[in-house]
Amino acid sequence: MARRAIASLVLGLSLLATLHVPSAQAVTAVNLVGTLDRVNTDALFAFGSIIDPATSFPGNPYAATAGTLLPLPAAGQLWQVYPHVDDSPNTAVLVRDDATLTTVASFTIAERLRRGGRAAWGGEWMHAVDGGTRVFLVGDTSIVSVDLATFAVTTVANADIVDGFQAIGLAGITYDGAVNALYALHSGVPSLAAGHAVSLIRRIDLMTGASIHRVVRSCRGFPAVDSSLTMAASLLVGASDLYLACNGVNGGMISPPDQAVVRLPLATAFDPAGAEQAVTGTGPLEGAIVDQSSGRMFLAGADGRLSAFDTAPMAYAWSIPVATSAVYGIGRNAATGEIYFQSSLGFGVLDGTSPTAPTPFVLTSAAGPGQERIVSQPGTDRAFVLPDWSTWKPAAYTIYEIVP
């Protein structure tokens, strides 16, 4: 398999002087500044042939996930993640400094990590973070924590709910530092007798390991389980409420459900009869990004529309088209509030903080499908984009610089 020389080191060393600092100003240009190889010389040196698909990208089933990125900006790290090609329950991780992109560590997790969605279709690695201290990951059998200083791996809980809900898939996890707990979202059809999917929220106490769950009555499914082009599901944790985005209870075997945002008061969040407030949108949900600081959720619809939902008033702020189909990827720059998308329209940038519908800047020459979570480089206006989807994803990320 022919590979380009690792471009990340060149970018990290020679272009630092030209970096733009993050800005909330209107975008005037998007420039291609380099690439980042997925299966690269550093990874092959660290792990050898166990991560090498040995055949060309694209078209190889391994191309769906090998060397895709997991950003951990609070720890100053950017991971490239590699399932072992022999289908063993192991995952290799190459750790980069997210400012220079130089390799700083490598290690192996004795679990085959899960993606947000089915393996070949998911758009990101399912995870939750505890600041820059630890990251929680979902494996085939367990949820594990990784110490971000030592990279020691500890099992914290079973990945699946086993007390009568064996068929309920795990859609995503979120960490709540106020109570040192993980919230896990699950959905699926528990039995043939049920006749439809149910959705559950689970709380895992990280001090005791105790777990409790309840059915979310306003939801029929999370896209990370019952859809195929998606990111992991996330909760927005407020001071007194939990907010989640899901596919609602309307629709049926033929007609698809509409997206919904559901508010659960924390005081009764795990009471089976606890209060729920649901606001329903239009069309099925494909994925969502949450901004914990502002209380805003960004909902990616299967109809190609991206919607901003504000949890304080429980209302949609705006909804705009960013794609002509469900095959698109999104991401967010936490420093600027910009939202990125890769779709049939091109690579786009829009102001996610806008109270009214923003006008995206679109690089139309980059038009094409997307699926993978778009990653921003902290302290810069750079975005790492892996275009296309499933096994057609290319061998390298494209790195764009957004110019205000």
C-alpha cells in the first residue's frame, strides 16, 4: 500500500508561524493547508502490521475506521484509533500533541471500541471526558476509563444493560462531574412482544459502580443505534435538568419518526414515572452536537437540515439546509462557536452562536458526502475533515484553515 510521507509533522513544525488564532468574525476564505495520513509511519512503527489493512484505501472495510480521530482538547491530545485487523478484541491508539501533531505516546486497549453507529457507518468513537483527567470509552463488553497522563486502562461498567433489556444497544455516554457519574443512552427492541423500539437513560455511579435506568417515554430511538450515518448520542447536562435529542414516538413501520428534544428534571430523571417535556421537530435525527456552556444543541437531520435548539426556552432558534441528503458530517470549534459541515454542497462554515439563521461560507469545490466527525485544532482556525463515508473514506484527512 503506497503511503504519503506523514504530513502532520511537516504542518506542525513549518507552518506554526502562519497560524490564525480563533476568531468569531465572518469567514472570508477556506484554504487547504495539508493532510494527515490515517495509517502513517508513526503508527506502523508503534504497532506494526496488526493495524495495516495491506490493501489500498478506499474500498477496504478497514477504511471505515482505521486511524480516525478522537479529539481530547482538555488534555492537549489528539488520538488516532486503530481496531486490530485480525478482528481480535483489541484497539491500538496513537497519541498526538494536538498543537504540534507530534506523536507523544502509543498504547493498546483490550477491547474493540465501539463507534457512534454500526462499525462501518458510525461517524465518531463513542466517548465521554472528565476534563483533561480521563476519557471514558465503550468497548464490545465494557465501558473503560483511560488515565490521560499514564494511559492506564480501567474497567468501570458493563457496556450493555442485562436485566431484561439485553437487546438495547448503547448509543452514547456523557460524564457529569457534579455527581461523578456517567449517563448512558440506550435504544432498541427488547423483545418481539414489544413491537417497537424503546429508549433508556442509565446512570452509572463511578464511585460505587451502581447503575440505574429508566425508559424515556418521549423517545423511540437514538440515531447512533437505529440509523447508520451518525455520531454518538450526547446529553446536555444542565443545573437542574438533563436534555437529550432522539427520534420521537410518532411515525411507524412505514413513516419515519420526527426528531425530538426531551427535558428530564434531574430530581426525577430516574423515576420511571418522572416528568418529561418534549419538543418535536421535523424529520428523523441523524446526530447531534451539544454545547454544554451555552445550552444549545445542534441537530443534524436526515433531510440535510441543521437545526439549533436552545434548551433554556426549549425552542428551535433556526434551521438551515446544509446537505441534499443524510450523508454529511459535522463538527464544532469550541473556541469560536463555528459549526463545520462536509456535504454534497461542499465544506461549510457557519456561526453556531447566531440567534438567527446564519449564512454559511461554503467551499463548493469540496462538495461530496461526509460522515466522520469534523475535528478542530485548538488554538487555531483549522479543521480536520475526512470526506466521503463508509469504506469509501480516503487514506488521509484534509486540513483546512478558516480565514476570517
